[in-house]
Amino acid sequence: MPSSDGFVVKMYSCQHCSYSTARMDNMRTHQVKHTGEKPYACSICHKRFAYKSSLNQHQITHAFKKKSAR
Ligand SMILES: [Zn+2]
Ligand SMILES: [Zn+2]
């Protein structure tokens, strides 16, 4: 629903449910609920994650492993 002052915020609407957000990132994360896809891949071991926060957490473990490698 566009506001009366003519300013339209770009919204991303989910095609599977009534969810909508102005942020592409949020929409991508939300779509995972429907598709089961994991858009975030680790650049080191290529393991895939549904959430950016999960990927960040995972990549921290790489940082620690590097130190103790032998
Ligand atoms: Zn949805
Ligand atoms: Zn990894």
C-alpha cells in the first residue's frame, strides 16, 4: 500500500506466505523456511548454512583451527 505522499518503499514480498520486508537480506533468510536452501557458504570448507549468523559462528572455528594446526 503506497503512502499518500508518493514515497514508495521497495518491499520484498514472499511468494509463499504473507511475509514482506524492505531488506533483501531478510527476505533471503526468510525464503529458506520454504525452500530449505542454504544460501551462505563457507569460503574455506564450502559447508553451507541457512543463516548468515550460523556461517559467522562457523568461520570462527576456522580461525581457531588455523592456530593449532600442526
Ligand atoms: Zn514466506
Ligand atoms: Zn568452513
